[in-house]
Amino acid sequence: MSSADTTLKHYFVSHEQQFDAAKLGMWLFLVTEILLFAGMFVAYAVYRSWHPEVFLQASELLDWRLGALNTVVLLASSFTVALSIHFVQKGENDKVVVLLIMTLVCAAIFMVVKYFEYSGKFSHGVFPGAGFEPHGIVDGKDYSKYDIPFAPQFFSIYFVMTGIHGVHVLVGMGLFGWLTTRVARGHFSPQYYTPVELTGLYWHLVDIIWIFLFPLLYLI
Amino acid sequence: MSDESHNYLNARKGLWSWLSTTDHKRIGIMYAIACGAFFLLGGILATFVRTELGEPGETILGQDQYNQVFTLHGVVMVFLVIIPAIPGILGNFVLPLQIGAKDVAFPRLNLASWYLFMAGAIMAVCGWLFVGRVDTGWTFYTPYSSGASNAVLWLTSAVFIAGFASIFTGLNFIVTVHKMRAPGMTWNRLPLFTWAIYATGIVQVLATPVIGITMVLLFLEKLLQIGIFDPALGGDPVLFQHFFWFYSHPAVYIMILPAMGIISDLMGTFSRQHVSGYTFIALSSVAIAFLGFLVWGHHMFVAGQSALSSIIFSMLTFLIGIPTGIKVFNWVATMYKGSVWLRTPMIYALMFLFLFTIGGLTGIMVGVLAVDVHLHDTYFVVAHFHYVMMGGALIGLIGGLHYWWPKMTGRMYNETAGVIAAILVFIGFNLTFFTQFFLGTKGMPRRYHDYSEFLEIYPEFAVLNLASTIGSYILGVGLVMILVYALYSLFRGPKATANPWGACTLEWTHTGPVPDEHNFHDTPLVTRGPYDYHLADDVFGKKTES
């Protein structure tokens, strides 16, 4: 219990109060994240309803197999992070370290796949907005045929949404790296594991946003 | 108490002890200094604007300079003064004390918010000064803003960063109110100021991320021409207005709700009476917070929004009048049969009642579709929102600062000077802005640096504008006077007692003249409501003349 006492801030009465406060704060932060993305989802909805045929055609350029792979990877990482919270509550910190590293690896795979997707698009002139000049043939698709009005807008939305989502994944990777070292140094116990729980909450949100991005951008 | 001389101000010394503090009271003082400086800047810019308009023709500013000056005036006053000021200064200082907490729930986040705010503020002002004189108005409407000077990038980033300061402040207060209340501090014993800051927190958390993403999209629009808002690239400028007002209308309630909370506390304390309709006032704050999210379209009646949406937004706008009216009538009822003690804070509370009611009712007027078509973009709207923003939010802030000044500094200010300044502010304010209602109904458009071409039809524009300008000088003199006697009080003012107003909320009854670093020696046990003046005087301390 002595380690738990040093983790109790002087302005809190009990660990329960401190944990509840932190968790409520995190939930509120996640609400702000949802509203941040909501603006982009609204932009997507407006322009999709204006030019549904353009969005349908432009989305053919996105590879749904890579999107699906990333979806599976992120879902797996949500599972590992949930397990890590389970084991940190039981005090089995060796398993927590392994699970957090697995989560980190999943996040890294996600970013690597994203890197190949982005660079593949950039190399054929698929840029957001004014730089949009598709050319070349990939997988039998003639990119130059996609140089149609409002297609740049679809890719603007694609790059902005997945880009900001990607930034969130990077932040998550940083958090998992930091958590791993803290777990390894024995900072957490069944009495105090708030940062693991909160990062887990954050990671689930990052996952959920992708769950919406994937069908909206790749599939429909 | 033997250690009365030991307090939060002298607990640690040196500039670094302030810049690294996590004490909510010190952070409140740091917001006070920062917001005070920005208010001075915004006020000087306002004086330039009014001086230019004092006489017909070009006087001190050219057309472009005029646009640049009112833009910075708007950005500074809205984003760097009115939005952060009351939660930042008084919310930070007072709220944890009022609920019997040792600090806010996340003290380090609280300090980080201040730094984010300062970073945003410095970016905005420096961007405008050194990168390019932005002249888009504080609303940054596209497509003009996405084509304007690159300094727009600085200002949008500044708004984005300062926005996160606001989000984290609101989040901190919500969690603090939920989780940090002292034993016995039930929800229906929360002081109404705390209720108001809580409701404000909800709006800050829910609305501010939307301006954040809007500013990011505007940034990218300018940088990469992503075509979300620019019609030339297939975007929709009205979408920008929707996004902007989805934040900026609720932001109006971020500004006014805390002021309403201050007025509720002042009314109770200085009428020496239980605040009438306590529950209604408390919940009307929450109602305003939620209704505030449903009315943004009333800024866009003439922007190509569908007639049906306009009608719905107009009707929802009228609904806001209900919780607002509940507050106003309950404040008046609180004074009824109370023993009203007319001290400087109470004078500001009465001023608020008068000015805010004018601001609110003219708001209902411009919420009427047919009337708005006539009044849109005229000085009527300028007068309306200054009555709400300045006559409401800032007068509430000034009243609150006078009220909590003894607790914050341990000193009293000169009451006579306070009253004289209040009278100057009242006269100056009304002369400045009431005249603008007439200008607006006659059709004088806002954001024009010169009105000489209208004089043939409306010769009265000259005298009305002159009166407005003279009023702004009187207002300025009143505000400078407050600054002077406040500074004098800091060094020479008589020492304040622990509870000079005989108030009965915890920050007065359970702390020394200047609160201790950790607020309370023992966690207070709350056994009564915040305005239980009907209980014996000895519980709250006798009223003392200072």
C-alpha cells in the first residue's frame, strides 16, 4: 500500500475519488474528440449528398483490402489494450508489458499500411485539393480517368480525416511507449493504474473513429 | 488564527513560483493579469475605431487600417478577454473555494491551459502585428479569409490553441464540481456562481472542438486549397458559417453564463436574502447551455439558409428568452423585501440587470425573421451584442472582481472611487451604444469607416456618431479609473477582513482574509445552503463597514 499512498495527490481524499475524477475527465475529453471529428463527418455528409456519384467513383481508388487489414489490426489492438487493463488490475505486470508492446506493434502496422497507401496515392498525383492530378495505371485502373470535378474534394476529405486520425494513432503510440516503460519500472499496481485505463479509453475511441471512417471512405 | 499572515500569495516567492504554480488561486490571478492586459489592448483599439467614426470622413484611420483595427479589436475582445476572463479569473479563484475543495481536479492541466491560452494570445497579437494585418473581422468568413493575407494562418492557429485552453478549463471545472465537493455540499447547496461555471463548462467542452476543427479546415483550405469552404473549388462558404456559429453562438453563453452566476451571488449577498428561485436559476443555466446549441442558424437568416430552417431557428431563439427571463425575474424578486446594501459590486449587479435586459430583448428582436432582414449587418446588431457582451459579461466580471477583490488581494478598494467609476461606466456605456440602436434602425451599416455619403439622407448620423464617440471616451475614463484605484488598493488599500460583505458561501466563511495555500485548514462540513441568511448572524459573521 505504501506505493499507492505516494500516488494519491494531496487534494484528493481517496484513491476512488482520484480515479473517478480522472476517468470522468477522460470521458469528457473523448467527447471533445468526437465533436472535433464530427465537423469532418458533417463535411463528408454534405459533400457526399451533393455529389454522391463522384464520391462513389473516387472511392474506387482506395484499396478496400488495405483498409480492411487496418481495421482488423486496430480491432486486435483494442483487444490487447483491454486485456492489459484486465491484467494491470490483477497486478500481473509482466503480461501487461507484453500486451502493451503488442498494442504498440499493431499501431505501428496500421501506420506502415497507411504510409504505403498515402505514398501510393501521392506517386500518382492524388493529392488533396488543388494539387490533385491523377495519372498512371495501377491494378488496371487508369487514374487519369478519375480527374473529374469534385473528386479533389473527396480526396481532401479522405486525407484530412485519415490524416487527423493518423495523428491520433501516433499520439497513442507515444502513450503506449511511455506506459510500457512505466509498467516495466513497476509504477502501477491494482491500487493505482489510472494512466493505463485512460490510455485504453483513448485508444478505443481512436479505434471507433476508424470503424466509421473505413466504410464511409472505402466501401460505400 | 496564528498563521494568518501565511497565505497563498506569500507562500512561495519569485516569478518562477508563479509561472510554475498549480494553485488554482494563483492561476486565477495570472489570468487576471493576462486578460487585463488584453482588455486594455482591445479597449485602445476600440477607441481608435470610435475616434475614426466620431466625425464624418476619414480622420485618423484609412479604410484598410480601420478594417484591420476592428478585426483585432474583435479577436482580442472575444477570444482573449470575454471567453477566458470569468472562468479563467473568477472560476479558477472562486469555484474550488466555493465547493470546499483543496484545488481543481487537475491542477497541472489547469496551468497547462493558461500556457495554451498565452501561446494562442501571443500568436494572435504577434501574427497581426508582424506577419500581416488581418482584416477579415473576428468571424473569418470564407472565401474572403481563405484568400486574405497569410497572417490568417496565425490567427486561426491562435484560435485553435486558445480553444483548447478553454476546453481544458471547462473540463476541469466539470470534473471538479462532480468529484471534489466537500462533505455536505450537495448539488442543491452549490452556490449559483458554481452552477453557472458548471453550465459554462458543458458549453466549452461541447462547442469549442467544433471551432477547433473549423480553424484546422480553414488553415488547410488556405494552405492546400482543399476546397471545403471555397466555392471556386466546389466548397460551400455557408458550411463555414454553420461550423463557425455552431461554436460561436454557444460561445455567447460561455461569455454570459458565468456573468449571470456572479450576478446571482451578488444579488443574494447584497440583498441579504436567500436567492429567489434558487433551483430555477441553477437549472436555467443548464437549460441555456443546451438551448444555446440549437440556435446558431439565426446568424445566417440572410446567408442563403432555407426558409424552413430560418423559421425553426427563429422560434428556437425565442425559447432562450424563457430561462433568461426566469433569471432576471428571480434576481428582481431576490431584492424584493431584502435589505439591499448598495456597495460597488451591487451597483454593477443592478447595472447588469438594466443593460443585459436591453441586450437580451434586442436579441429577441433580431431573432425575428422580418426584423432581422432589415437590421442585419447594421449598427443595431453592433449595439445589441455590445449590450450583451460588455453590458452583460464584462459588467458582470467587473462586479465580480469588486466583490472578490478583498479575498484575492486581502485589500479593500476605495468605495467612493468605485461608485464614481461605476457611474462613469454606466453613462459612458449607454451613450456609446444606445445611440447605435438609432443608427442601426436608420440603416447605418457596420464595419464602415466613413458614413459621409449617408449624411444627405440622414444628417442625424453625424450627431449620433459623435455622441457615441464621446460616450466611449467617458466609458474609457471610467475603466481607467477602476484600474487606477485597483492598483492603488493593491499597495495602499486598507486590509480586508475575512468576510467584509457578510456573505455566506464557503470562500468567505471558511477562509482567512487571504486564503491559505491549501484553501482550508480543515475540510469544511457543509450543513446549510449558500444563501441561508435567515440563520443567525453569528454563523456568517456580522456585516462590517469597511
